[in-house]
Amino acid sequence: MKTKKKTIKKTKTNLKLIITAPHWFCMNQDENLCDQHSLIDSKLLYLSIKKLLKNKVIYIKPNKIHRSLTDANRGKKDDKLGIYHPLLKPFLNKIKKGLNRRPKLLLDIHSYSVNNNLPFYLLYIDLGKQKILCESFASKICYKCNINYNQKMIKTGTLDNEIIRLALEKKSIKLAIIIELSDMNNDYIRNLLIEAIRDVSIEFIRDIL
């Protein structure tokens, strides 16, 4: 008589961090509707953090869907579907699945072409302790890069930043921010910032209650 083998259901490890890059896809090197350097910035950050967190960090980006078709970082508004567009369903589903794995931190990586004389700035949604944590995050990045902290390095975002809004619905998430890195950063500054963001992220995850 054959005995049935028991199947053991594998449970996925809880995450510590989610990294997203919704506007990475560009048609060419000159347009500014996309985020020209967010792909390389987000990949470098993910690979650097993965060495330390292993399978407790995930990196999520949409397929090659241009922002002119639908915005992967916005919710529904009027006739615009944003991240809820059918073409972005795989991207949205990956974010939701990741958030269900109880991460502590979400970093939404963007880049910008406007010359504001800043190498980076952060956006937060003004809920709970998000502003205080965001200020601390930015000042620690500056300290590690040996640059002066500027109050313009943090800005208040809005609830139409859908990835951040979805993240903050989860109790496990302690901080969810948009990180904007300047397209004008040279390779030295880029790598310096990536290392600093990595270190501040690891320290945040370690120290958060």
C-alpha cells in the first residue's frame, strides 16, 4: 500500500526592504518625461543592498511601458488609470505581494534633470512620523557623503504618489519615501550616494522598532 507523501508548503521569508523604479523606461537619451538615470541608480542600489540583505530585499520595475501611456506611480484620476492600467498589472501585483511580506522600508527611486544644485532630495507623505524619519534619513545620507544638509533635500509629497500610499497602508512599513537623484551626478557622486543610501537603509532597518 502506497503512503501519500506530505507536501510541505514553503513560506516566503519576510522582507526588510522593497526598491521600486516606476519611471525607468525612456524612449531616448534626451527626453525628460521619464527618469533618465533611475534604472542604473536603482539597480546599483539593489545589487549593493542585496549583498547584505540577501533574499530580504526585492527590486520591482514595470515592463517597457512609457510614462506617456500611463504613469506607474499614480492612482486613478478621471480617465487616467495610472498604476491600475492593465499593462501595469504585473508590476502592481508584485508590489502588493511584496508588501504582504511585511517589509520595514520602501524606497521608490527616481531621477530628475532640473538643475537645482542638489545631488538628491527625498519626498515623503506627511502621515505619522514620516517627516521626522525622512529628515533623519536625508541628514544621515549627507553625513556619510560629507556634504551639507539642506532643508530643500526633503519635500512633502502628495497622496497621488500611489506606490508610497499603498506602502503606508501596511503596518509593517515604517518609512516609505521617494528618492530623487540628479541626472547631473557624475559617476563618483552617484556611487557615493548609492553607498550612503545603502548604509542608511541597513541602519534604519536594524534600528527601527
